[in-house]
Amino acid sequence: MPETAGLALDPRTVRPFLRRLFEGAGLCAEDAAVVSENLYEAEMRGVYSHGLSLAKDYVRRFASGGVNRAHRVRVIRETPALTLVDGDFAPGAVAGRRAMALCIAKAKQTGLAASAVYHGCHFGMAAFYSMMALGEDMIGVALCNSAVNTAVYGGAEAVMGSNPVSVAVPAGKRRPIVYDGGTSAATFNRILFYHREGSPIPEGWALDMRGEPTVSASEALSGTMLPFGGHKGSGVAVLVNILSAALSGAELFAALGGQEQKTGGVGFYFSALDVRQIRDLAEFKESIDTMIDRFKASPKRPGVDEIYLPGELEFIRRERHERHGLPVKRSVFEELRETAEAAGVRFDLNEQ
């Protein structure tokens, strides 16, 4: 999505504002801080569909009881390397961060650890969790079977979700490799973003309710999205369903809005791999740098100025936003103002 914005915000004012907004909707201070961090990082990295544009919907869910504000996220079963966590319908970022932290702690002892979560709510940006492993020089993985909105390859009915996948890999002198993408051609939130902007969606993203291809965002929202890459993306989505839902015992076919209605929740899967326990860390990082250098030095197609590796553009955007301000569309800015006023929360997002 192009960064056409109406103004640039001072990033330092965003997280405090979001925390107050979510506390006003009933979250405790600790949970509000975690959810705010998830949305803030998404916005800073240019993942606008999972950033500030979600704040209004989050406030509605929190205030209406769409998530369990008095949750008790707890470990149900564990071994030295594995953990099953009941998310207890807590905000997704809260349960997810807890589960990924358990993976990292266990991986320090076992080398490789995984956590599965059931009774999960909206995941947010998947890289938020996988990148937690980078601080420990580990490889992090984060998966989620989101609410159904995508057809399986060859089908015309939504039977699986956008099912985000993120893998974060530490590097040496180069930026880390951070893949973060859904298994649908576009996420539901991204199509919703196009719908709010009144813009057509690219071909190949969705079918209308009759099962016909469409470039209308409104028709896509009442129809079904398509997997990326045909049968390949569909196959990856099926695997995500297995690891995040079937493994944890979460709802296999969560309906849109299911997280709010607490029908069964979606499932998460996380893992952390401690590179030190399988290879010398410096050598591994040097290998990643060498690979990145070779990829970026490969011949470019006509019209391509530079080859970017997974996550590289997001790191560049974040650095630019820190220096020059966070670009926000005027419509999103006004929606935040209206949401704050309706909640009785001070609106003090400052321009930079």
C-alpha cells in the first residue's frame, strides 16, 4: 500500500496514546502496553493494515467484552521443550507474547522449543512474535489460523483463514531476515483497508459471493479471498491450520467475528531455535550475510533498482519513520480522534 499520508506523527506520542485508549476500553495497564506495542510496531514497519487502522475495532472489542479482560493465560501442559497454553480469550498479543517468551526461555535449555495456543483472539502482526527471538540470536517462528475468509485451491467458499506466517533469522552486519505474510493473496484487514479508502483491489485477490473473480473490495468482503500462488499457498495454509489449530485444539474453522463471540478462538504456534546449540553463532551470521550479499548482487530485472530481502523494506521504513515522522492518512487520524473522544480519552497525537 503506498504511503500516501495526510500528515506525519511524532512516533513518541503514539504508544502512550494507544495505551490510554486501550486502558479506557477496560484493559489493565500491562495488557494495554503489549497490545499498543503490537500495533505501534506494525505501523512503524509500514504494515498499515495491522497498525493504527485497527485501533477503533480493538476498542470496540475490548469495551464490549469481545476479549476476556479478566483472563488467566496459563500453561496447560508442558515438557522441557514443548508448551500448550490456554489463551483464555485474552488479547491476542498478550497470549502470543507470553507463549513466545516461553519458547525462548525453553530453547536456551533445549536448543529448540515450541508452544501451541488455543482460545486465541486477534493475532496482530505476526513478526511481532517471531522477532522476539532475534534479541537472543535465535530463529523465531510464528503462525496463526485466522478466522475463515479464504477458499482452498479450486474452491469457492471460505474454509480457512489468511493464516499468517512469520520467520525471523538473525544476521551479522546485515539486517535480519524477517518474513511475514499471510497465506491468502492479501489479508482480510488489507482488503478492509482498500474498502475504507474506496479503492479497487488487484486482480487475483478475491472472489465475489457468486464465486467469480472481483476487483471490488466490498464484493470481496462478502465473498472469499484466494490463496497466494494457487495450490502452493493453499498447501501452506493447510499446514498452518494443522500446526496452530489441530495441534493446540483450537477451532479449525473459526467464523469471522468468532473471536468476539468466544465460540472457540483461533490457534497460535510459536517456536524458537537457539543457533548456538547447533552451530557457531558468528559463523552462522556470516553465512546469512554472505547469502544476502549474493542475492542482492544478482542481476536485476528491467526496471528494478534494488533487490530487497524479506523484512528489509520494513526495517528501512521504520528507520525513516523514526527520523521523519510516522505518515498517517487523514482518514485514519480522524478515526483515532473520534474513537478517543467517544471513549473520553485525551487525544494528543502530535505532528512531527
